[in-house]
Amino acid sequence: MAFWRRKKKDDIITLGLNEPPAPKPVAPEVQTALRQETRLEPPAGAASPAQTTPETIIPPMPLEPAPTGAAPSSLPQSQTLDRARAGEAFTPERDVATPPVAPLAASAPETTKPRPPAPVVPSRSPFNSSILGLNRSIEELQAEEAALEAAFAARFRRAVSATRESLSEKIDTVFQNRKQIDAELLDDLEEALIAADIGVPTTLAILENVRRGISRKEINDIEALKASIKNQVLEIFRQAEGNGIASETETGASVAPYVLMIVGVNGVGKTTTIGKLAQRIKAEGNDVLICAADTFRAAASDQLAIWAERTGVPLIQQKQGTDPAAVLFDALKAAKARESDVLIVDTAGRLHNKSNLMAELEKMKRIAGREVESAPHETLLVIDAVTGQNGLEQARQFLKVAGVTGIVLTKLDGTAKGGIAVAIAKELGLPIRYAGIGEKVDDLVVFDAEQYVNSLFE
């Protein structure tokens, strides 16, 4: 699964693995000397040089490499001239000019010093070997892709294992020794869903649909009830993807740089998320730049500098107390000058009850939109899954000013209340773009709603 699918340049890259290497350029003075040395002297009684026909001059030919990719062979200049006088055709592979050879004595036979054998050049055919995997069959590549998908599914199952065990234990207790659906069962099920932090409004909406299905005879047993809950949760995520920004491909590839603005309160893993985003997007072949616009907290720039050095991504920063909008302006200019694909902007870990900080965020958005068309293209709110319902209140406040387009849910592997993802999608109507499922740099993954639901209710 690709982490970052938006490409600025051509999607198809010509590798040229079966093409010979390009010929080395020849200096103009060498070409002039070659023409002068290969000009033939007319025999006695022949036409003057002015009347010499074109056939008496060896035309300059471009140097072309041998078909095997090895360097062109060369002969002494005397042999080249002898072949020309004999009327033989000029062959670049055979008659490449070399420095003149001193004439030999008349009595001695014409010999040439044996040349060392040409070095063996490895074949450039793409069918022999390739580090890109071009020598593998379609079946092998499909098997590798299936293995990666299976590994991703396993990691996601481990990440939500605590939530799954908590939810499954409660649901299994509700369904234990029950063969029919009654009001008591639905009440117990309501408590189990709320305990998983799915939220009261979301839980009530799910159970309302369940009761409707029971009245229509669509849900007749426990298995049908489980399937109904699972399908409803999946539908909640699908509806949320229709709002906000569900994919970076929604913005045309001609718009550059793609501006990602990261917001959230301190302590939710915002800096770590920026570092992981930069690393993963860069790994997809994109030029990434980080803007340290959180100038209110002294350690913010230092932490980003560590991540920038670790990931090899350039960082634009200024001294503490600088206007964040000014830092963003400089970063936008730098990103356009270096033709960066993505600009990731850190913002202050502003509290949702600080109106002056929210006003500063709005100012940054205006500057971004003035410098780059439709920027910021995504405003991602980082929420700690451990905070649960409190994270929902933070999100509601940010929605009023920041124009949040998506959610990054961190520490999903460290809580038994991972059902907050369902509450976010339902109550905020925002897609969850990325999820943190571990501490490693590649443990920030694209959120897969179907995989999440399957892992939660398996």
C-alpha cells in the first residue's frame, strides 16, 4: 500500500536498463585535429585540393559505443589511413582516432603493439538481474504484495488488540448463553459500546438502527446482530471520507508545494507525527521540507531539528518568539525555490481555549493561501487516542478556526479505548488519515477503515 500517492512529476519513469551508455563528449579541438589528420594527400597528377571530391575525405562520424556497452576499440592512425586509401568504408567502432603513431623503419614490417583486452562490462539487459525486481514474474510480485498486506494487517490487529479484547470480552459477556435478542441484551450491548469509547451519540445511533432491523425481521439472531453492528461502523467511516480530505490526490499534481499544516495541543505526539510523516513521504520519492512555525515553545524547534537530521529532511526555522506567519512565509518561498513536493508545517501546541493563538493560526492560513494556490491543502489535527472523549472536544474547537480536514490518531496501540476512532468519524464527520500504531518511524500508517473494523470485531 502506497503511503503517499501524489506525484509532482511523470508517473512513469524510463529506466533505460537495456540501452547502451551514452557516448562520451568529444572536445571541439579534438574533432578539428581529427578532421585535419584524416584528410588524404592527392597523388601526383591528381586534382588540386580545391577540386578534391568528397569521396577523398573521410567524413567525421559520431562516436558510438559497441553493442555490448563496452568502450569503443581503437586502431593506430596509420592503419586507419591505409584502409581509407584502399577504399574501405569508415567504421566508427573500428576506426576511432587515436594519437598519431611514430612511423616505423622501412625495412621492418608494420606491426602494432598488442593492446590489452577490453574490460568486461556487465550486461545492461533488464532480464538478467535487477535490484528493482524487474527480473521477477507477475506471480512473484503479487505474492510479495500479498505478504506486505498480510504483515500490515497483522500489525494493525496488534495495535488494536487491547481495544478488541476489551470490546470482545464485553460483547461476549452480553451474548453469553443468549439465543434471542431482547431489550435487556440491547441495554447491555449499549454499555459495552460506550465503555469502548465509541461515544454515547454514536452508540445510540447504532442501536437505533439495530432496533429498526429487528422490527423489520432483518435481524433474527446473534450473528446477524454482530454483522449489523460491524457494517454500521464501517458505513460511518465511509461517510466521513466524503468530508474533509480523504486523499492527497484530490489536489492536482500541478500545485506545488503540497502544504500540510499540523495542529494539536502539546503532548499528543505532534512533533513525532511530523517526523514520521516526513520520513514516509520522502521514502515515496518526494522532496520534503519542514517548517518549524511553533516559535512559542523553546523545545519545539530543537525536537524538530532532531527529527530533520534523523530523516535527512531540510528544516526552516527561526529564533524563538519570531512571528510564526513570518517563518511560514520564508518556508513557502524556500519550498518554491527548491521545487519541493511537500511542505509540512508545525504549529504551536495551542490550547483550544486560547483565542489569540487561534487567531495566529488563521493568519498563517491566509499567508499560505496567498503564496500557494488553495493552501493549506490539508490541516491535520493530531489526537491522542488515550485522551478519548476529551480529544473530541479539542477537535470541535479546532474545527471552528483551523478548518481541520482530517485526523491523525496517535498511540492507538496504547489504549483499550480505540473505539474513539468511530466517535471521531461519526460526530465530527472527518476522515482519519493516519494512525500511529507504534514507536518506530514506519509505525505511522494510512488509516484503513475496513482493516480497522475487521481487527476490532474479529
